[in-house]
Amino acid sequence: MNSASDSTELELAEPHLREVLSTVGLDVEYVRSEGNTLYRLDADGREIAVLDYAGGYGSLMFGHNHPALTARAKQLLDEGTPTHAQFSRHPYANRVATELNRIVHRELGDDEPYFAIFANSGAEAIEAAVKHAELDRGARAAALVDEIETHAAAVRETAASGTAVIAGGALARLGLDDSADGAHDVERLLAGIARHNAEQRSRPPLFLTLEGSFHGKLVGSVQLTHNAGYRTPFSSLAAQARFVPLDRPEELRKTVENERGTLLDPVIADGVVDVVEREYPVFCAFLVEPIQGEGGINVLSEAFAREIQEVCAAIDCPVVIDEIQCGMGRTGTFLASSAIGLKGDYYALAKSLGGGIAKSAVMLVREARYRREFELVHSSTFAKDSFSCHIALQVLGMLEAEDGRAYRIAAERGRALAGALTSVLGAFPTVLREVRGKGLMLGLDFADQADSPSPVLRELSAAGFLGYAIAGYLLREHRIRTFPTASAVNTLRFEPSLLLTDEEIGRLETALRDVCAVLREQDGNRLLPSAA
């Protein structure tokens, strides 16, 4: 067997992914990091600084290895803080939940408590939210069924006394003939109601989300991710979602109307038996990103946020707000959703919550929805540990320091970065299409090259690799690291930390103008490593 230092060592750690990255020169090993900089080694072992605009996909609000965070981490490790003390009291986790509640209440202008379920990653937080929402949906459905059965028993009791009269048209609504046979007709009516209700109850839960959504790649969360390449191979494993176009909010009401379910409820008043419809909770939850990350840095409008809120309230469908990538102050407020007036029944937080050091995530559930029994049927080995909770407390303290100075910096640095991207857009209108996003979560959309005279550009575009080739060029020629978004592969993402300087913004602008010139000249060969 080859030794670890042997350059011919068999590649076993996701070898296909490395092979794909190598085609555009992104298969780089980094050996050190600080601030917005990653370091690689050249052939002589000397460090080469790379400006990191990928930012851990939004995980590095305070940059790589922030001194205050690394110092706290070292202190915790030196003190021997327990990582594995499951099934015991965790006061530090309660402090994280309390601080999150304080911040969320301030932004929402509300004081309803949110209970916290801890996790290790954003996808796990989404899975916890989905599981909890289904537990809640099942309990609400069961309560509704029990109520209907109680009503049916009361109708039978009245019918047995011979005083029940069926309201005109009640049997016809169930497709039954009116035989004018009192007690027998009541049983026929109840049997028809039971058949209808059993059919409705057999329907699997549905989820609502948006086209372009990305909520993870685990068994449940991947079905809530719009990209068919991630979702379709596993569609038989989990409940299904209905995807609503981001630019057509009116489609939400149509989708709900087409899919909603009702149970029939036999009611009796003054000896008259009638049938009323009751809303059956078919929809488990609506999952929404205030700013879509992997979908191309698409910003949800205030109008659509209002539509989501109104429709979900009307059908008692909980709203799960995915703040995993856009939250934690990245857009200038702690919650990106609070700036557009969207209030969630659930919130999923992760990425920057761990300060780029800890694997930390939290799912928040508002009190009116919370099911205490969930704590006994859901757990996670590494969640809620002392190390990650104390790092999260440090992060929250840094965000809130000086009356939220970090939020103001993120907003200002975001405006400066957006200004540079917009300037490049203006200079290359045939190469670029749009600048999207908010704060330090921005995307630059490149025009498709499917009709390019360059065979290389046509091939890259057809393969969905144009954005990756552009990213490889920026890394190779300008030592700048970024990537396209996963489901909008012509959109480059920029999610640096709030330490971003004017000089770093200037470097990016110079690099983008260069690669745009290459594309305008249709010199596709220059984008590939072999031509370097």
C-alpha cells in the first residue's frame, strides 16, 4: 500500500469530484487561512495568498480563524469543556436559545417564545423542522378526526331516537340518492363521509417551496430542493414538494387551491343533520429562503412575502424560514426575513452561527406550534455540546456588540461590493446580465454562451461548466476564489466576511473586468488550465 506521502496514493475521498474540479483548475489544497485569505503552497513550498470570496458558502461572517473566536476555542479546549455529555443539563445551550430569542424578538417586534432544537448543520436543522412540522400536522389531523367522530356519534344517537332529519342536498353532495328513509339514510350519509375522509387521510403530506430553492441534500431536505439533478434520483424516498415560481406569486394560491384537502363533518342542529367541510392539513409546511443561495442569489420580494404569510395563515400551514446562508447578519439584519416583513413559525440557522470553527445549527419553533414530545423522538449525538454552544454565544456577542455595529458594517460593505459589481456590469453589458442580492450575499450573472462562436465556450455552456471555468480563471490568474451557485451555474457568488476592504473589492473588480474581456473576445481557450 502506498504511504500517505506518496504522490501516487490511490484517491478514495470523493475522487470523481476532485477529477471534475481539476478540469477547470479548482482542485487546490489550502494549508492556512485568516480573514478573507486562504493560503496554498507553490512548487517550492512558499505560501501563495488567495482572496476568498466564497466565504465557506456564507459560513464566515467574521472571516477565517478570527482571533477572538480562535482564542475562545483554545480556552474551551484547554479547560477540557465536555463535548460528549448527552442526556444531561446544558445551561450553555439555554443561553444560546435565550440570546437568539432576544434578537429575534427585537427584529420581529414580538415577544412569543421560540423553543430551540440544536443540530450540526443547516440540512439537519431543516430536517428537524420538517419532522417537527409533520408531528404537529399529524396531531392536528388526529384532533380533527376525533372531533368528526364525536359528531358522527352524536348524529347516530339522534338518528336512533327517530328524530333526525337530513338536510336537503346533503346526500346528493356525496353522490348518494335521497331515499327518504331516516335512520338508514343517516347511516348511508355517515358511511359516505367515512369513505371520503379515509381517502383524504390517505394522502401523503405535501410541502410548499419555491422554484430555485435549496434546503439541503439529505433524504428529506433534498425533496425540498428544486434542482431536479439532486432531487429526482431519490424522489421515492420522501414526501413531495410543490414548487412555486419565484416571479409569479399569484401561482401560490392556485397551487394551494388545486392541492388542498377537506374532511366532511356531520353536524346536527335542532334535529337536522347536515355536512360541512373542514380544512384538512394536507400541507406540512412552506419552506422559504429570503434570499436563495444555491438558486442564484435571488431575493424574495416584500409582496411575495406577504402573499406567503396570508396564504399559509388561511390554511394553517406553518412557514419554515431558511436563514442558513442569508441570516446571521449577512444582509444587514440578523434575519434576512425580518427586513421584508416575513415572520416564521420555524427558523433554521447555521453556517456563521459556528463562527467558521464549530459545526453548529439551531432550529427555532414558536411556542404556539411547539410539541414538547418532539424532544423525545429527535436527537443528535454532537448537537447542543458545550464547545459549539460557547462558540455560538461568542459569535452572537460579536454581532450584537456596539449596538449591532456588525450589521451596519455588513450593509455598508455590501453596498460597496455591489457598486463594484454594477460597475463591471455597465462596462460589459453583452457578457453580464445582472447583479443580484443584498448585503454580503451577492451574485453576478453571466450571459449564456450556448451560441458562442468559440467551440470551447459552447461546450462549457452546454455542460453547465461555464461558471466553474470562470471561477478557475479567477483563481489561476488573479488568485481570487469564488464559485458559481449550484443550481444557477452561470451566477458567481460573493459571500465574503465583514472584514472586506476596499483594496479587496478593487482586486475583484480588476479580475472580473479581465475575465469579462476574455469572454467578450470569445477567447474560450484562455479560460482553461491547459491554455495558461
